[in-house]
Amino acid sequence: MPEGQLTEEDLRNMSPEEIAELQRKNCVFCKIVRGGIPGKKVYEDEMILAILDINPASKGHTLVLPKEHYPLLPLLPLNLFNHLFTKTQQLIVAIEKATVNPGVTVFIANGAAAGQQSPHFLFHLIPRENLMDVGNLALPNKGWPQAETIAPLLQKQLTLLLKPYLARTGKLKPTPTYTPPQLPQTVTPPIASPTEIKPQPFLQPIPLTQPIIQEVEMNTQQKDPFDPLRLPELLETNQELRRMIIQQPDQMVQFIKNSPDLAKLFQDINVHKLSQKLSEYEQHPHEPKTQHSQTQKEKPTTKADLDKIGQLFP
Amino acid sequence: MNCPNCKPNGKTIYEDEESLILIPAVPACEGHIQVLSKEHKKLAELPSEKNQHLFHLANYAAASLFEILQAQGTNIIVHEGIEEHPAIHILSRKLDDGLNFQWEPKPSPPDEMDEVAQKIRDQIFPDADKAIEKKEPAPQEKIIQIEKQLEAVKDKIVDTPEKENYLLRQLERIP
């Protein structure tokens, strides 16, 4: 059988990798990238290529494509994605000036149902004089009666999908659910260094007052006292905080909710889990920590401390 | 300002400091979502990070339609420049949805295509040609002299580019 003549059965027997390879081999745009088919190149760098569409909707109609074969937009790696859309900004300006047009329509089709005609992801930059000059590019006006009911579902799904991306780019914020009342700033807490805090008998009830953190923190170090990385250190040195977490986790959760500072310190930490671990630790200490803390408290948070806390994360 | 996209009407489904995603008050069709920059600017005028962010949001907004509306495809459309503050429109598509964005091709002769391509290339690198013209060729003698000197120190040149350039510059200063 001559090469390139594959029966349906051959295709059925192929692995997804083999099919992808076959697509690449037969892909018109991969051939253009390799130079096997000539194209009117407008821009080229190591990652992307821009060529004129051979069936243009208007003069200067340009196709922008990654050189590597990706079938759909969501499959592009992050750096390629960013590069592609940054270069698109420059291409838009260049096309507008070159064709003396006020604008360019960016048209992306994902999937054959959306009008994608080649399995090699690409999109169109179509120079426009106005919204009417190219037929069929205007938005339809069919309406969407169920929009109202679908909106919450879409919102939920979108939040889910966006989470990894936002976390990776540092844009993820804790959802603002509760606005805490402002605590009176006039009361200056008595300043006590950690060494002055006398160990109390373990089960003695302690007065439940809001913030213990400041007292210890203000006089020990200049840096942000509520840096989450300092939590392990605080748990070591601040007996009251520790006891409170162990004995009154519910109360503690309440405090954390009410104070933005505490919320920052305890971000991503499950207080109940922490409480459980600490009380287990209190009952079966692996090493005499309390004595050590007297001499170690000047040390910054160590990697081991962080790892210890890391294990408490859900 | 009377820009409809500065104070958009609709149901917001995501918002951050610089952008929002919403279902417009008058959707064009099933699964119509808009991604908007809060700045009254064209995409090409935004800093590249903001532009990237908007397209990432558009990409994820499109992805959400597959699960919720069983979309079989999605379109992302921006009327950049025709609208001063363009929205990125995302539409959910199905094979039998009756929508059609296929434009009528207006083929033009090859030489006209070449001309347009050249014009766009010129706009992308407007100073490329001038930069080449400006470079004055060094006198032949000087080149030979430098080549000789280069030959002499060839072994000593470390092959990092900065070092090489530095050495070359040093050599050029020798009369």
C-alpha cells in the first residue's frame, strides 16, 4: 500500500501519539513553518509565525500561529501563550498602520464546531474599516434566555478553572467573606518579652483576650510580625498562643476571622488540625522543646520549622 | 464618558483589580461571556502583562463553557480598534447551532499580497532598513589590521559573547 493511503482500520489501530504524529506530518501549517509550502510571511521568530491568509476577508488579513503544532488554544504552554499575545499587540498596530484601518478583528475558533478549519491552532487578524465591512463577523442576536440560571454554575466552574492559574501568577486572593470590626487601637498591650512569660501549669484556664501576637512580636524583630512564615517560631516561643490553640480552637478560629492580621498569620492553616497536632505533641514530646526555646528564640525560622508546619497543611 | 464597556451591564462572574468577566445584560447567543479590561484602552495599548492576563481569562472562560453548556467549540472575538474599549467576546458553539462566522473570501493577486505583506513587515520593523544604512563600513586597511590583531589573540578570547565584544571594542580603539 502506498504511503499516505491509510484505511479506517489502520487509523483505529493507531495510538493517540501516532495519530498526532500523522496530523503533524500532513499539517499544511507545519509544512509552511518548515518551508515546504510557501507562505507570505509577515512576521517570524523562534516561536511564532504570522502569514497572510490566502483567502482574505479583507486586504492584510493575517494568520498568527505557533510554529509547534497544537490543536487548541488551551493546550499552549504558558510562555508560548504569553509570547503569542504580546506579539499580537505589535502585529495589530502594524497591520492597522500598513492597511490604514482603524481596527482589526481578532477571531479565534476552538474546535470544528466553532469553524476551526485546520488542526493546527491559529487565529485571524482581520483589518476592519467599521463593524459592517466584513459580512458575518458581527455578533448574532439570538439571545440567551437561560443566562440568569446558568450564571452561578458558570461562576463556580470558572473559579475552579482559574484557581491554579491565579495561584501561579500570584493573583489569587483569599475570598473576602467577612469584614472584621476595627479593633480599638488605643489600648497598648503590656510589652513582655518571651523570656518573661512564665510557663503556667498546663490546664490552668487562661484569660481569653484577643492578641497575644503583638506583645511578643513588637520587641523582638523589625520585620512583619504577622508573616505566616513566623508561625512556627511563634508557636515555640509564645506559650499563651500555643495553649489557646490547644484548648480553645473554636475561640481561636473566631479571633482569626475577626482580625486581618491574625488571618494573615494563619492563612491556609487548619486551626483544628493544628490544635490536635500540638496537643499530641504536648503529651508526647519527641524532644524537650521548651528548654531549647530559651536559647533558640533569636534564630530565624528554620527549614525544619517550616517543614513541620507544612505537614499540618490540609 | 459614554463608553458601554467602562460601566458594563450584566452579571459579573469574576473580578480582579484590572479586569472582569461577565455575562452581558443582552447576550448575543447561548454562552456569551465578555472579558473586559477596567481601563478604557484598546488591547494593543495595554501593558503586555495586562493583555496576557485578559487572554488567559478569556481562555479559561471559554473552557468553562465546555463543562457547563456542553459546548463543542468556542469562538473568541475582539473588535479591536473598531471599539475604543473592546470586549473580548466568548461564544459557546455547537455543531447545529445555526451560527456562521465564515466570511466571504476576497482573493487578491499575488503581487498585491506581496505588497501588503511588505507594508506590514515595514511597520513591524520600521527602523530596520535605516539602521542598516547608517552603519558605515570601516576602511579596508583598518579591517585587515584588526583581523591580524584578532588572529594574534584568538586563543586568549574567552567565548562568552560579552567578553568577545569587549575585546573587539578594545581592539578597535588601537590606532
